[in-house]
Amino acid sequence: MRSPKLPGHRTRGDGWTDARRRVFLQALSETGCVRDACARAGMASTSAYRLRRLHPAFERAWERALARVAPTIEQAAYERAVIGWEEPVYQGGKLVGTRRRHSDMLLRLLYLRVTGGTRSLAEGSPEAVDAAQAAARLAGGAFVTRATAAETDAAIIRKLDLLKLRLEREKAEAERQAATE
């Protein structure tokens, strides 16, 4: 990855040389992690952030490097959410097999990214809910929509009504037993 020219930047031998900037930007575009990119370049992250703040050309190169890594991270998140990963299963200290695990949280985050975070899964269109349920089934999980406030209120009222009936029956039974004694 090309390192931008930084007008007015005096380069020290142990500082952000053109080669170190190139290594940093390449590593940043591969990992998306400033700390890891700095380690590869042999520089401190505080100095990287300072260089970015002081030189708009370096800041633009930094943003381009991060833009390159976004699809890679999204692909990894998709694989972890939908395809899953093998997790070893131990019993009695011995490996007895593996099981496929999936990340429901990553699936939710990917959904929110697609919808722009404007709708919750419970408020999604029927097509979006169907797609989420299908993706969850494919991933070996389940997708359940949340109840609306009205549905929750109705369920609570039904339970309270049942509780009231039970208490009335218990009271009547207690009164009958008291009358027979």
C-alpha cells in the first residue's frame, strides 16, 4: 500500500519513515486493528494516532485502509454467524467429538447492518422475519420475534384474571371447610 507524502513532516530515523507508514497501512488494511498494525510497523499506537491527527493525507490513507478490511470482517462475521465453527466436546478429560456452534449475536448485528438499524427484528416486515427465521434454521438455531406491548399487556391481564379466579375458588373452598367444621 502506498504511503502518502506528508508535507512539513520531518522524518526521524526511529520515527514514521515512509517504509514504516507503508507497513502500517498494509497491516491496517489486512487486520483492521491499529494496535496490530503498529506492532508490525514497530511503532506505538499513540504516535500513529498523533500522525493521523496532524496529517490529513495520512488520515485519508488510514480511512482507505480500513475501508479495505470491512468486507473481510463482514465475511468472517457471516461465516461465524451462519456457517458456524467446530467446537471440541470433552467428556472425562477426553475429546469425544465436536459440535457446530453459531453466533446469534453476529447474525443479529448483520441483520441490523442490512436494515440500517432502523427496525428491530420484532418490528420487521414479514419477509424480513421469514428470512431471519430461515437463516437461523440454517445456522442450527431459532429466531423468535418479541411480543408487542399490546400482546404483553394482554398476556399479563389474562394471567391476572386466572389468578383472581384461583384465589376466589380457594377462598370459597376455605369458607366451605370452615362452615363444615
